[in-house]
Amino acid sequence: MPNMPRRRAVNVCSSCHNHKIRCDVDSTSIPCSKCSELGEECTLRARKQYRSRKRLRRVSKSSIDDEHVINPLSAPSHLDPAKIVAAAITEPSSRTAPIFVGDGGYGAILDATGDVTDRHFHVPAAAEKALAAEDLEYLKVKGCFSLPSKSSELLKAYFQFVHPSFPIIDGPSFLRDYAAGGLEGINLLLLWSMFSVSASYIPLSFRKAVKESCVHRAKLLFDMSQENDKIVLVQSSLLLSFWFADTEDVKQSWYWTSIAFGIAQTLGLHREVKTTHGQVSIEQRSLWRNIWWCCMIRDVWLAFGMGRPLRINASDCDCPAPSYSDCQFSDMVFHDEALYSAAEVVGHVSIWQSLVTTSNVLRDILTTKAPSPTFVKALEAQINTEATLTATSLLRRADLHLRLHQQATLIALARCSGNKDKSKAAAEATTAIVQAFLDDNTTAYVAPVAVPLLIPAMVTYLATTRSKRPDARKLGHETLEIYTRFLSTLEDNYPAASIVKQLFAAAQASIDGKDSKRDRQDRLTPDGQSSSSWDVEWPFGIDYSRWIPGGDSLADIGNA
């Protein structure tokens, strides 16, 4: 019988191919007989794709490409991971929302389909649900739909004093929407949250009561309005974290930041956006990056100030630090006037990036045990304490707040390295900043974060009051008196200032062997009423219930 042509094996392993021997992996499956005999690793060799040598016949209802042989083991080229992710939405609507799929867990489903690099998607979201009539009426009675008459002043104060060092809002886009549709085009929950912080910077009677009212309305909307814009929820909870009433309040900074961090991570803000489908715009990427770094900053400074553990693991994050283009400080127009000059735009960008760097240094300090002198020197070199070009009052105040962060970080660094001289130098620099606020009579523009930033320096001076040297003790007491005067100017604005002042007064009295007496004056109005009412200061009368899904039914409720 004539020799039959030997049929080429469909699949061969790499080992048999290299040894130029026949492989029986098609019949034995992996491992083949030869690899089993030799004890070698048996891996299937990917075959090269060849051009077809014959014109293939058309088949009914389909055609086969006569240019390439398709490898059945390769992933389909038409893979659309967004469609797979969208399958999780049971009742999609015309509205879209961002969603993040991590590397593990449900993300393994995407990994199994092929090489998927995209992790951030926009998919059809569930339809919004209208609030029940009784919930709408309750929110109306509580004043959630009646904005203050000074809303315009509050917005301007927000972007002048809050936004530069905490850019969690796309400023240009926000102000364009405001110019086009007024307050009606702005999310109500976000507005009340913004007002709860910006109220600290405008002249008002009973500012604490005003801010408390703003916070109360924001909390009600947060809990009851069924807000489904997760970016708004992160922004609002971060802003609400600046509110501090008293030590008995459960929903304080620690509570609200935990909500912000959790939602931000479900959105994947902690991860770099690597998309090939173009669903995430450049503006969104910049906003998300700024929001995440605001989360990182709040996490490290709260942990440092409260003596608690960090809640964000930096090793899980690869979101890049904000670049110049991410800092959205330009093209911000409020009532036909630019909010920042060209010099202020450049200065605010520099200050914001320096704050991110300083906060990263503090994070390294808190997470490093027994740092080496070389490591300490490297961290210290990252902090540039030279004053930023302060051409305007806005830049000067922002720069002073940055330097408060820097000096607190340098004190922490000096303590972990045991360098008392550098700790003393940083405390003296902090005192100079405090004195600058007092000399300029600008304590009305001090941010709420400034209060805990004073504590490292105050502790340094408190320790000197225990010195055996009379001159050192005198210097400690005199310097602490400067801080006491500074905190006294903040008491009508920030309750934390009163608490810190009382704590240090008690500590000093204890060191001096005296009994501390706490001043508990009830701040009453001249007519003897509590200062919790602020309706006289801000008359309400604008109804914005239409912002809430189903809010149109309020008119019917009023007529019922």
C-alpha cells in the first residue's frame, strides 16, 4: 500500500515542538505522553494564523472570512465589557451612572472574558423613585425647600474660601449651570452642604446656629431624598464632615468621612481611570481625581488630629496626584465677574498641590515605624515652607492655612525622630502664623481645620510649662496665652475652639496645681432667648421642592 500523507496534528505542546517529535496531546489532552514520561511541563503551543489557500464557499445565513483562520481559543474581538456590566441593572432607565468593577470579586467575570483593562463604566441606571407625599411634606415643614436670602453671598464665599483648598466641585461647570438656570439648576442636597461650610465666612449673627440649620437640612435630604447621584453623596458627606457641634454628637467628622470614603471607593475614585471606550470625559477624570485626594487629605488629618487609625490603605490606590490641568480654578465666573485673577489661579494651584504633598508626608509618618534618619530627611525635603507669592488677600489666607498644615507635619516628623529643636522651631513658626491672623484682624476667615492644626504647637508649649527653668515656664504660659486669645475669637464660629481652649486651660491648671474652672455661660440674645433661632437673620421664601423627584406633588399637598 502506498504511504499515506501524514496528517498534521491540530495541536502540539511547546516541548514536543522544540524537540521536533510527534505530540499526541490531541488524544491524551494535557499533559501529553512524552511530557508525562519526561516529567516536563506541558503547555499548548499557540498556532500561527495562516492565510486561507482556497476560496471558501458561502454558507447559508453566514459567511466565513477567507483572509484569516480564527483561533477558537482567542477572545472575541467584539467583546463589550460595558454591556456585561450593564446586565446587573434589572430595571434600566434612560439615565446613566458611573460604576466601577474591581479586579477581584465580580470583576473576575470580566477577566474571564479576555484582557479587559477598563474598570470604570457608565451604564443605564435604575429609574428615580418619587418620594412619598408625607416625606415631601415633612421636608417642606423642616425648611429644606426654602433657601436663605443670602444664598448668593454664601455661594461666592464658598468659592472664595472653601473651594481653593478643597476642590471637590467642578467649579466652572457648577457656575455655568448657576448662570444659566440660577439655584433651580443646582442639586439641593449639595447646596445645603456647601452653605453649611461657607456660612463660616460671611458676617452673620449666631453663625453656629445658622450652620447648624444648614447641616440639619442637608442631613434630612441625605437620609430621605433618595439621592442617587453618588458623586453628590460623596461631595455632600465630605462637606458635612466639617461640622462639629459637641462631643456627644454621633454624626460628626468621623461618621461622615466614613460614608464619603466608602462611596468613593465603590465608584473607583481611588483607582486611575484607564478607559478605551471614552465614557469618562477629561473633566470627569479631573473632578474624580480632586475628590479622591480630598478624601485622602481628610483621612490623614482626622487620623492625626483624633489619634485614630487611618481608614484608607494607600497601597490599594493608584489615583495620580492632581496635575495643573486637573485644578479647575480658571474660567470661573460669578455674576459676570471672574472669581480669581490670573495670579490667584496659579497661586491656588500651587497651594493645592503643596497641600497634597504635605498630607502624603504626614501619611508616611503615621505608617512608618522607627523611620531612619535618611527617611526623615527625605520626607522633610518634600515640604517647602517658603511662603507662596501672596499678591492678594485670598492667596495670603490660603497660604497661611497651608503653612499651618506644613508646620503641624514638621512637628510630627520631629517627634518621631526625637528632634526637639526642630519641633520647637515648627511650633514657633505656627505661633507666627497665629499672630499674623490676630495682627491682620482676619480671624473671621480662619477655616475650621485650623483648630486641630494648632494642637501640636500648643502641646509643645504646654510641655515647656513643666520646665525647671522659670524663663522657659514663663515663655510657655505667655505663648499659650496667644493661642487662647486666638481661639477666643473663633468660639462664636467653631465649637471646637471652645473645647480646645478649655482642655488646655484645664491642663495648665493641673500642671500649676490649681483647680480648673470652666466657664459655661449660656450665649443668650438680649431678650433672654436662646441663640438657636436664625429666621430673623435669613428670611426664607423660595420654594425649590421641584428638585426632589416627585416634588411637583407639593402643590397638591398645600391645597389639600
